[in-house]
Amino acid sequence: MSGLVRLVQRDLRVMNRSLLVIQLVLPLFLLFVASFPLTALIEPFRLGGEAVTYQRFLASGLIAQTTMTGALIGGTLLFTDRRHGMFEQILVGPYRRGEYAASKVVSSVFVGLGGAAIVAVFGLPFTFGVALAAGGLVLALAAVLAIAFLFAGVSVILASRFRSLEAFEGTFNLLFILLTFVSSALYPLDAVPPLLRGIMLLNPLTYAVDLVRFGVLGLGTATLVWEAVALGAESVLVFLAAIRAFGRIRVGES
């Protein structure tokens, strides 16, 4: 068994399961509790030339949002290891620094994909009447993978910068709230003022949400191609930045 596989297994065993449950319960709460009264208040609106209910719109958006939430867990794993001295202990064992860095990203991606799968399964009732195409599903999966790698990288960068648990957790929670609410996961771009729309178009979560929504429901936007290009480029750049940030961590730092 390779060192990477062993490290990923370790991460999946020691991660904070209560935090994961909370992160996964929130999207399901939005999907099955909050969406019903909101759908009663919000009439079906047009997106990509088709009429769509708010529940259907929200279900597809939460797939990408949950992927982001799960992917951010990698930074928590790295920060916890550094705080408790496990970072140094693991590196003096039969593991290379590259294997350790990769394990945090891979573990985050697994958690993100698991969360996306749960929301996708529970969201299936909202896709009735939609002809799912293999090409669309591949596009949605590619977007989910890209956003998982992107935010796994973001979480590793954060964990490599902060020394205070309070500062790390505060930034983590603020990032989660901002990225979720300043994206197209909860409401369409056309429904917000132009200034806010411009800010939302700077958010990579918006790109992933729009691509997943197009892949699963066929609901596209005018900027979809550019969003796909931007998401791919940002995922690569953030992943490289995460590797660089990890390389700067010195053994003995806490």
C-alpha cells in the first residue's frame, strides 16, 4: 500500500465527523425545508430559455456548493496536524512531503465528492421531466472535480498561513458564507443588481454551479463557455499555489 493511500485513509478516519454532518445537513435543510415555502413565494422563472421552479434551481446549485464545503476540510486537517505536532511526526516516518501534501488535497476531494453525491441523490426528485444526457453528466462531474480541487487548494493555503486557531476558523467560516451567498447557488444572476452580479462572476463557485446546472438540467447562461475556461484555469493556478504554500511550511512551526 502506497504512502499516499495510507495517509488518505488516516485523514478520513480522524477528520471531525460532527463538522461534516453539520456541513451536509445544511444543504439538505435548504433543499427539503427552506425550499418549499420559498417555492410557494417565488413563481417559476425563466433560465436558459426554460421555465424552472425554485426547488429545481436550488437542487442543482447545492451540488456544487456542497462540493466546495467538503473540499475546504483539507485545511482543517492540515491545521490540526500542525497544531498537535503530527505534521513533524508524519514527515519523519516513511512518507515524503509530496505524499503528505497530496493526501490533504485527495482527502478533501473525496469528502467534497461524497457530499455532492449525497445532495445529488436526494435532489433526484427535483429532476423529474428532465432528459439527462451522458454529455451533460460528464460536464457536471468535471465541474464538481474542478471545484473540489480548487477549494482543496484554497483550504491548504489558508492552513499554511495561519498560526491562530481562532483566526483560521473565523476566516474559514467567513469564506464559506461569502462564497455561498455571493454566488448563483441560491439565486440566478439575472435576479441581482449589476454590481452584485459582477462580484458573483468573480466567484469560482458561480462557475461550477452554472456548469452543474447546465449539465444536469440543461439550464445555461450566456457566459457559460467563459465560466468553464475560467474555472479550469483557476483550479490549476490555485492547485499550484497550494503546492508552493505547502512547500514553505517548515518543520517545527506551529
